[in-house]
Amino acid sequence: MIKEHDCVVLTKNVSTEGLETGDVGTVVHIHKDGTAYEVEFMTLTGQTVAVVTLLAGDVRPLSRRDLAHARELQTV
């Protein structure tokens, strides 16, 4: 179960925000018992890129086999 302040992985692109599948964000609010999440995405230096509401199927919890990866943010 995903909780507030958990890191989650995006499972689909959100092109309107410049986010891509695999981007990692932090849950800042849970809607309706986990049907949706408010997730903050930041650069590795701590600059907020986007705060978006995502359905439960749009994110997944981190797993022990996930590997961190960096990409340069493209402006939208």
C-alpha cells in the first residue's frame, strides 16, 4: 500500500508536465483511500518540476530492483 511521503514510480508519460515513464516522485497527498495520489516530482537538486494528481494505476511503489537514472528535463 502506498502511503504519504512514499516515493513512487510513474508508469505512464505525462507530457503536459514533461514527465516520463520511470520518473520518481513523492506522494504528498492520498485521495479517496488510494484511488488517486498527489505526487511531487523534483530535480535531483530539489527544484519542484510538477505536482500532479495521478490515478492509482499511473504510479507504482519502488521495488528493491529499481535502479536510479538521471535525465535532463526538457522544457514544455
